[in-house]
Amino acid sequence: MMGKKTIVRKKVMISGFKVKEHARKSNSQLQILDSKDKTQILKESLQKKENELMESLFEQNSIYNQTVSTVKKFNEYKLKVAVEQVERERKLSKVIEKSINQNLKCLAINERKLKAQKIQIQEKLNIATKKLLISKKLTTIGERTTNFSHDVRNPLSLVRTQLEILQIKLLKENDLNSKVAFMRIFYALNGIDNMIEQVLDYAREKPLQITESKLSNILKLCIMGIEIPENVKIKLPKEDYSILCDDHQMGIVFNNLILNAIESFENGGVIEIKIDNQTDNIEIEIQDSGTGISNNILEKIFEPQFTTKKAGTGFGLASCFRIITQHRGIINVQNNPTRFLIKLPKNQ
């Protein structure tokens, strides 16, 4: 047993000796290296360190470049998104602006339409109000005129009959003065009878007898029945149109308007009649060069029993208004110069 331990110990001692000997030889070899070899080794070591450092720097620079590129791309993306957003907002703003402008145009158009409708409604209201006033007056006038005409015409007929008997006797005597006196009396009686007939015609509204008539014919027949002074000139329209109307009633309208114009002249004047063929209406204008109408009576001019004449009945222009209204038309008057404007629908 002791012999084996001794052998092991010896082997260990031999191994340790060998290691020490190898180390001694290595140290000896290093000592043998000259200074040039040491410098070379140092250079190689430094070069290696430098290379490692450069590689590290290149690697860091690559990471930096990648980071910068990524940041740049991100900023470009953000800028692109912002530009696209601005462009979308600009387009949306244009759409909104266009929509607002269209709405404003629509509002302006609607406002004009509403104003036009308001004017039309006001005109219709004015006409309806006039019709109502006239209707109320007609009721009263109708009751009074029936009794009035009966009470007046009976004694007038008696007077006319007696005058005719006296006239026969006076004709035998051949008294010129008496003849003139009788003619004046008969003329006055006819005037009274015509005034009564005018009131009665206004009071009892007759149904229209609609026919197709030429305006030129109605005007010519009307003028033929009027005594026109030499210093009064009537200009008839060059145009001629056919309209659906009651030609007798329309003749009464023209008769009243032309007579009114003649009576407004102090020393003669001109009456001009114009016709305008519109889309849905025929417009007739009767203008005179007279003294005009006072503004304070313009609104009352078509009312029954309203007159500024000493011997007027107040039913002439009222009859015009009633007849034109019956024809579903409109009659208005303007001043300076005096113009009566009549609008009649083409279809009755």
C-alpha cells in the first residue's frame, strides 16, 4: 500500500517539474525575441483594435443612417398625410362653398318669387276688396234704381206724350222758336232717359255674350257713336287682334274711356290707343294728353257713384271695372299722362 502512494507522488513531482521546465523555456524564448518583433506584434494588436473600432463605428453609423432614414420617411409620410388632409379639406370647402352659393341663389330666387307672389296676392286682394265694395253698393243701388226708374220714367213718358201732341200743333203754326224749344226739351228728356238706362245697366249685371271679335271693329263702331270735336285726334293701333269677348260690353268700356279722355281736354288733345299681344293676355292701353287725374281720387275712380263731373252719374268707370272683371281681366289707371291699362285673357 505504501509502495503505490510513493509511486503516485513521484509521478506528480515529475509532472510539476516538466511544467516548470516548459515555462522556463518559454520565458527564455520571449527574452530571445528582439525589439522589432515586439513592435510588429504591437502594431498588429493596434491595427486589430483599430479595425474593431472602425467596424464598430461603421456599424453605429449604419444604425444612425437607418434611424435618420426611418425618421425622414416617417416625416415624409406625416407630411403626405397632412397635405392629403389639407387637399380633402380644400375640396370639401369648395363643395360647401358651392352649396352655400347655390342655396343663396335659391334663396334670392325664392325671395323674388315671394315678392312677385306678394304683389299678385295684393293685387288680387285689392280687386276682391273693390268687388266686395261694389257688390255691396250694387245691392243698395239695385233696390233704389228699380223704384227710381219706375217713378221717373212714368212721368217722363207722360211729358213726352204731351210734348209730342203740342209739337204737332206748333208745327202747323210754323213757329221756329217753338220748334227749337221743343228740340231742346226732347234732347233733355233723352239725356235723362239715357242716364236712367246707364244706372240700370250697371245695377243689373247681364251675362256675357262671348264671341270672337276683332278689336279694330269694336273700336271703330265705338268711335262712330261718339261726337268727336275737331281739335281732338284719336290714334288707332296699327296692330289688330281677335279676342273672345262680349263686343257690346267692350264697346261700352271703350266708349266711356274715350269720352272721359275727351272731357279732360281744355283745348283739344290726342287720344292714343295701343294693343300689345302678350303670351296669355291682350293688353290695351288708352292714353290721353289731358290735364291728368288728381292723385287723391285715383283710388276711388272705379267706385260706383263717384264722379268729379257736375252732370256725371258716377257709373261710367264703375261700369268699365265691372265689365272687365266679368271678362276675368284687370283694369288699372296711371297718371301723368293719364293711361288706362286693360289686360284681358285670351281664353275666356
